Amino acid sequence: MKNEIMVNYRKTLSGTERQKTFSKKGFSVSENTNQLPEILFITSYPPRECGIATYSQDLIKALTNKFNHSFKISICPLESNNEQHIYAERIKYILNTDNSFAFIKLAEIINQDDAIQMVMIQHEFGFFDKKEESFRQFLMILEKPIILVFHTVLPNPDEILRIKVQNIADLCESIIVMTQSSAKILSNDYSVNKKKITVIPHGTHLVPHLDKDFLKKKYNVSGRKVLSTFGLLGSGKSIETTLEALPSIIKKNADVLFLIIGKTHPTIVKHEGEKYRQILEAKVETLHLQDHVRFVNYFLPLSDLLEYLQLTDIYLFTSKDPNQAVSGTFSYAISCGCPIISTPIPHALEVLKNDAGIIIDFENPKQLSDAVIHLLNDEVLRKNIRSNGLHKMAPTSWENAAIAHAMLFEKTSENQVKLHYKIPNINLEHIKRLTTEFGMIQFSIINIPDIDSGYTLDDNARAMVAMCQHYELTKDKTDIKYLVIYLNFIKFCLQADGKFLNYVDEQKNFTEQNYQTNLADSNGRAIWALGYLISIGNILPEELIFDAESIMECALVNAQEIYSTRAMAFIIKGLYYRNLKNKLCQDMLLITRLANRLTQMYKHEANSEWTWFESYLTYGNSILPESMLCAWLATGEPIYKEIAKLSFDFLLSKIFSATKIQVISNQGWLHKGEESNRTIVGGEQPIDIAYTIMALSKFYAVYNDSEYKNKIKVAFNWFLGSNHLHQIIYNPCTGGCYDGLEEKYINLNQGAESTVSYLMARLTVERLFNGQKSIEYDSSKEYYLKFNRQNQLV
């Protein structure tokens, strides 16, 4: 038999080897700065089949994926005499909750373990049944800060329960609950200090939203309207409510199939066997539902479960427990895009308001059947509920749950835990999904490309820059296919007069929008992209570069006629990049002419308080100082460099704090003289973050100022959750990037502009922090000196 407390691994150090620690409010601060703070999770854990075990595994995985350089997580599973397991993951301790002495001994071991800086406990009353006093003693003895998660919060407690919960809360540094309702109950019914309570919703999985028909075929339910429910079976789920509603539903929808997914709860099996499942099976026969009900009697792997939920047309949650605070099954279903019909548990009442689902009474088959029939017959309503539900659940993704937990760890540790966001792997999946043989589609509905939105020159130009960056880094030959597609699209948009049109519909026709919009910026972006492609011509097929040169020559015919501030900046960048490879006098002259225009704009507007080119900061601001730096690199004209640095540092002062970036909002520009009154929150676009990162990289290459490099990290963390909502903007599941950060929500659509912008930023970070040397500065500096000697431009 296992020991009451099992130490699976633990180095025993002598007195001289053991690190000295200093205690501050019970927080052990190690002198060894190379050792990450360790957080011990005490919880049920897989292979134990239990909702909290799965929850803990998902949370730990998310925390590790996002913050593996910030802290270390160790695990202490809860077991009993009758339930012991072999674990696939490395664990540190095991607590046998059937033995009172084990609690005291574990507390003493934790206190002596210098590595452990904090303890996190997943609490369910059933875990400590008949050992409540031992658990309280454990909390009292622990000298490390404790964060405790209450998975059950019962309203209207009797005096005994109220005192139990109070005692637990008093011994913890922080309490986590998963709904606002639970937080109110703790505060009002148990008198727990509100300052101790943090609401972090139950995490949900990001899913790729696969094709429903494909999944139905895979699981042999093609041609059926699928209703489903899942989770460990028990009478509290009241699945019989759905079975009693099915005959009425089938009369109107003969193709309905109800999936009951999940095995019977292990604890219930121990006490009463499969009695409840047998009752359900008997009811299926009595009601003649054999062709309309399918039992999936497994504890499914996560990947299979998420696919079952994605193929579901309506998810049914029929719990009859009015005190069930939260349901992981309910959360997972919404995150998979299932329209939900639910009984009024507190979690459902919070999440499903504002048309995010339908609430029915407990144990009411009539209401259930009416709601199902109504939803099945109204596809538009199902789509609206699905969309509302997805937006409502987006903040609860495991990635966002990890951010919320990590911030609490940081706070509880009094900043001994320092958060460092892990940079995701480079992922082109969504970029490629957006790209047809003709070009890159403009918009997505969530992560599904919306072909009805058509194509734009803007998106294909940016995509070509991003794919060039990727090819520079990886030399992946498959990138060339996409470079050809984007270049051909740019060529398609070029008109006989040397100007580009921007908007193209699904049928490859230019739309009326081209004649209602100023397209100067689009023309500038195309020249930037062409110049960038040409700059890496030594590693690309010659015919590709020849084509790009031909297009660029045609487009430059009109370049002198362009006076749009950002369009001129893009053109300067394009010419600068082309001249890294092809040194052309006419390009240098055009760079000088455009840079002089920007210089005059700057001199007209700038004063001691406002060193900028215009009387306001709008969108894509970083490209202006970056283009002036490019102009200096190309020509050596000192005024360009001076203006570049003054304007860039001014811009950075308006958008950076010590730890965050907040770019100018598209809800309102920043006007000269109004800086102190600025209160706009939201309206931040990924493209502005990307342009800022690219500009910072070029300024760092020239000035070698570590502050520019540090700001790149800060800016990139915006995508990863370091923003005012503390939510991810980049979706690591799809490889897409959300379209914008608003005041109170994230725009979940993953269109071309945002996704390409993220990729440009990510590849810039990869190049900079993986030590790849940029040739831009040295080669440009060498050339401008040679050119100036020959042409007396300086």
C-alpha cells in the first residue's frame, strides 16, 4: 500500500546545500534567482475520472503553455484508500484524504520545501468528507500563501456550514469562484471579505470550428439533426426530461438524434452500479426512441469530445440542481458553438442572457420540446445564439483563465512571481486557409473565411511582406506558391495608367468601392510589398523578381503625384528595400523628394510639445518615423534621422506605459493639445501593434538602444494578453488573430488584416530575438555613402 503521503521526487539537501530563505508574510523568497517560484496544486487529477480532475489538468496545461518561464507548477493529487492511481505526469506528493495524520505531515513537508512558494487548492466538500477538521488543521499549519478555489458555493447555509466556509476562507490569502453569483453568495451569506474573492470563469477550449457535415459523417450521424448532452452520468442531470420531450420533437423533426455522451460517475457506480443508466435505457424502449437516442458510454478523449460538440445542432443542459454553481460541460458546449437550452442554474442565468441561449424550467419536458422545435426550425436564430454564445465565452478560454490565475499568483506573491509570456510557435494555418488560388480573402466569420467579403490589394500586399519574412527565416519552398499568388493579385490590381485598384469581389470583378475611396495608401502598400520582395531576390526565383520589378516600374510612374502622408511613407519603404539590392539613382531621388515633403509637414506642425507630422495621431503612425529612418539609411541626409528619432520617441511616449502598450484608438484620434484629456479605451487594432513592432526593430538596429528592444517585448505581449482586458488577441488554436480589442470585448473574427499583422509582428520578433542579423543597416549605410560621393546629395 502507498504511504499516506507519497514523495514521488524531492531532493534532500544537507544544511549547507539547502538555500537560505527569507520569510515575508509566509512567502519564501529564494536567494537563488535562477530557480523559478514553485506553485503546488492540491487537487484531484487524471486518471481519476472527475470534473475537477479534468479542470485542473486543463488549467495546469494552459498555465504551463503561457507562463513556463514565470513559475513552475507541481502537483499533489488527492487519493483515498479505495481510489489510487498511476499518473502519466510527474507528480510531487500524493495526499491520502482517508488518513488524518497525512494532512498534518503534508503541511509540515510543504513548509520545509524551500522550492514551494505558494499552494493552490481545488476544493469540493466531497473531497474532505469526514476529514473536515483535518483539512482545517492542514490550512492552519501551512506557512505558505494559499489560494483556494471553491467549486461549490451553496446559498442560504445553515450555521454549521457558514462557519466551516468562513474558517476556510479566513486561512487563505485568496479565494477563487467561477461566477459572479458565487462571489455574491460568499460575500453576503458567508461574510467573506470581498477583497479576498476573485471571479475566474471555468475555462473553455479554443476549437478550430470544423465543418459540421464532415464531422457528422465521421461519427456516423450524417443527415441527422443532433441534440446532445455530455458528462459523467447521474440522476442530477435529469436526462429523462429530454427523453420525455423527444416524442413531441420527433413528430416535427423525424431526423432528430439525441446523443447521451459519457459514462456513469465512478462514485455512483460504487454505490448503486448502473441503475440510473438502466432507467434511461428502459425509458428509451418504453417511448420507442431506439432510433433517436444513442448512448456513447465512454469518458471520451478531449479531442473526440470537442468534435462531438462541434457537430451538435443543439446542446441540452437539464440539471435539476438549482444550487449547481457552474458546469464545465455547459461551458465547453458553448465554446464549441452549440446553441444552448438550459435549466436555470446560476451559471446559465449569467451566461445565456442577452440572447446567448434559452432558459427553461427544471424538469419541464414541454418547455424543452417547444424550445427545441423552435430552434430547429429557425436557422437564423441558431446562428445568432451561436455567435452570441461564442462572444460571451471568449473571455473564458483556458488561455485567458491562465492569464487571470497568473495575475493572481503575481499579486499574491507580492510581485515575487514575475510574469513572462511564452511566445507561441509560428503558425501559418489560418493564413493559408484565407488564401485561395486567386488571393487572400478579406474577412472571416470567427475563423471561417468569408468569400462573400472578396479580396483587397491591401491584404495581399501585407500578406506578401509577411510571407517574404517567413521565407527569409525558414527557406520553406512551399512559401513560394503563396508569394506567386499574392504577387499575381497585385499585378491583377494594376491598371493601364499605372495605378492600383483595391477592392475585388468573389467573381474577380472590381467593385464600386474603388471609385468611392481614396486609394493612395493602397498604392503605397503595394509598392512597399514589391520592394520588400525584390530585396530578397537573391533567394527567390528570377522570374518572380523580374515580374515584381516590372510591376513596380509601372506603379512608380504616379508616385510623385501622391501626397497622402502614409502613402508616401510606404513608397519610401518600398524604394528603400528595393535599393538594398538594386542601387538606382531615380529611386534615391524619389526617396529624397517624398522625404522632403514629410520633412516640411513635420516642420509645419512640430513644436516643443508636439513633435509630429500632423496635428493628430491616427492609424499606422509608426510607419511615418520608420520611413524617415529608411530615408536616412538610403540617403544619409541628417535631418531625416533627426526627425525620425524625435517623432518616433514622441509617438512611443503616447502609447507606452512601463508595462503595456495602448495604441491610438480608431474610436477617436489623438489631437494636438488634447493629450491630457484622452480617456478613450478600446478600438485598438493588431495592425498598429505590428507596425510599431516593425518600426521598433529598425530603430533598434540603428541605435542599438535596449529600450527599443524591451518595448518590442511589451508590444508583442499585447497579442498574448497584456492589454486592458487581459485577454488573448492571437488564437493559438487556429493561427488567426482577432480583429480588434474593444473597450469591453474582443472582436472574435479573424480576418486577413489582423492575422497577417500578427504574423509580421511574430516574424519580426523571431528574427530579432533568435539572433538573426539584419543586413539592412550596414548595406544601406555603405550604399548611401557611395551614392552621395557620386551625386553630391549631401
